[in-house]
Amino acid sequence: MMDELVNSRRLADMRLFAESAALSPMSRRAVDAAIGRVESQWAQRKQEQYANSLAMRNRQHAEVVEVAKATAQTAKEMLSKVTNGLMSPEEGRAWLRDVFSYHEQLTQQHAAIAEMEPSLAAFEAKSVDDFQDECFQRFPADREKAPTLAQAVDEYVSDAKRRAAVRAHPGGGDAIDASQLRHPDA
């Protein structure tokens, strides 16, 4: 069972391993940090998806409101034309019939936008684990790209070793020699 948890790509399984395995303090730090990194990546992805959905809802709402305002302005102009005899009453009624039909479409669009609120709220309240599970179900490629706990710990340990090496040798082997910056013909 522990091998399954170590090779799992699910956050819930990673946490279950961390809770149930007897680890040294150094291993516990590495496992907790690796899980924290994976969780942060999924939390950021969830936040980005929520922000994109919110932006889309706001954009659609703004478009509906803008069209409604423009239609109201046009209605005032049409009324003025009919009143001033620049348009026949029949043409005015035909135009109004079209506007009422269009108004019904805008009303339906606005209602659909309002219906997004509960699903957006539910999405925001969803845990990162549930979001990850849903992504894995909807997008199987996400499961394959996600790191296992073993891979996440290996990456964390590699990064920690790299940071330790930089602290031990600030100039390090990666330092640029000033002679490398001169042109050979200079």
C-alpha cells in the first residue's frame, strides 16, 4: 500500500502517506515540502481557472448591459422619429416588435449569466483535492503530467542540494570568468 501512495499523483494519497508513514525528521520535512509544492501548483491552477471563469462572466454581463443601453437609446430615437413624423407608425411598430424579440433574448442571456453565480461559488468552495480529482477525470493527460510523490520529493531534494551548494560556494562553478566577456580580437 505504501508503494501505491508514494507512486500516486493524487494529493489526498500523498497526504495519507505523510500521515501514516514513519519518517525521520529530515524525510518528513522533504515529504511535507514536496506535498506543499504540488498543492500550491494545483491551488494556483484552480485560482486561475476561477479567475478566468469570473472574467468571462463579467465580460458577458458587460456586453449584455451595453447592448441593452444602446437599444434603449435607439428606442428613444425611434420614438422621436415617429412623434416627429419621420417614421410611419407601422414602421415604428415593426421596429418595436423586433426590439421586444431582441429584449427577450437579452433577458435570457442575463438570466443565464445570473445562473453562473452558484456554480462559481461552488467552484471557489471546492477543495484543491476535489479540483485535482475532477481534472484527472476530465483530462486524463493531466494525471500523466502530474508528479508522483516520489518525483516531487526527488525534485525538492535536488533543489535543496542546489541551494545548499550555492550557499556553500556563492561564486560557485557557474560564475563567469571576466576573460570570457572579452572579444578574442580585443
